[in-house]
Amino acid sequence: MPSGTMQRVLVVVPAWNEERSLPAVLDEIRTHLPGVDVLVVNDGSSDRTSAVARAAGVPVLDLPFNLGVGGAMRAGFRYAVEERYDAVVQVDADGQHDPADVTRIVERLEEHDVVIGARFAGTGEYDVGGPRRWAMQVLAGVLSRLAGTRLTDTTSGFRAAGPRAVRLFAVHYPAEYLGDTVESLVIAIRSGLSVGQIGVSMRERTAGRPSQRPLRAALYLLRACLALVLSLARRRTPLGPPEAGIA
């Protein structure tokens, strides 16, 4: 990697208070993806996340306050457009995403504009139960119909965006809760982009605390379905010509 038409690939690592897990994640990226550029987007962390990334020699975008994964990734997509990258891959800073899978995900960009690293596609043993699992199944069913292909893990943040998707997401990537996963796929599909997936193994976070606390997990089903309804109700996002700039 890079291969084919994907000549310049940027790995974007959104990070919020991940000083403990981030060094190992960056080491893994270097090991499995030598020569691939990395950008850490420090999402308003109150710990040493930014300092840890800089100490590792990785460029950092420091956001003034916490915007969530969607806001951090939109900043990463804008950076990618400005620096003329062909593709962007999201690798989370908590250690759940295995950088060893990035090459396979990027290779699928030869066939699709957006490729999801899917937990429930016959690879690995990652499991989710209760309301979260029900919500994931509902979302996967609806988005599969929209995309015209089977998608099993539409809330996965482990994904890659090709040139057309990078330009679209630099302007329209949603920052709301679940918007960075669910709504971003709706935006891509309704803009005429192709979405596919590839099975990956995911791991438990290596440090820190998950953003999904028990109360939040209990509300997941309602919020996920609401996010889908709202995204479908919004107007279709036009995809401008390749030379279009960022508004």
C-alpha cells in the first residue's frame, strides 16, 4: 500500500483523552503501514494526548474543545483535501481497530467509494448484545436496502473513504452522535457513492474508558433509529465537481 489508483493514503486517528492507548496504536500503524502518513486529531483532550502524539513524531490537529468523533473526522477530511490525499482511513485511538487490516480495506476502494471494516461479517469473535445489537441489526437492514448491497456493521468507525467520499465528507461529514457512522453512510449513498464492506477482527479497548456508559447504551436503540430517520429526512447532498473547493 498504496496500490492501484490510491497513491496517497492518510490514516486519521481521532483521539479524546487517549494518552495511555495512543502510543501503542501509533506503533502498530508504523509497523503495519510503513510510509503511510498519519494525522492525529486531538479532540479537545484534557490529558497529554496531543503531547504524546507529537513526541511520536506524528502531526496533530488540536481542536479547541471536544466535538466528538464526527467533528474530529471532518477536520481530518478537510486536512486531507487541502493536502491532496486520495484516501482517508479512520483508525480509532483506543486500540480496537487493528492497523493490519487497513491494507485490505484500502484495496477495496478500487471497487467502492466507502469501505467499512465490519465486525459482523464472518471474521473475528466480537460480540454485542441487548439493545445495541438490536439497533445495529435494524440499521444494517435499512442501510443495506439503501445501498443495494449487504452491510452488517453500519455503526463501525473502522472505514476508508476514496477520493469522491473524501471531498464530500470534508464539507458534509456529520458531527452529531451516531452521525459519523449512520448519517455519513446515508449521505454517501444519497450522493451516489458506492458503499461496501470487508470483514475485520476488532479488539477490546486497550486503555481509558468507553464513551458508551450503561445509561447511554440503554438509549442506543432509540437514538440510533432517530439518527437514521433524521438523516433520511434531510435533503440529498449534491456531490460537486472534482475541482470544487471547501466551503
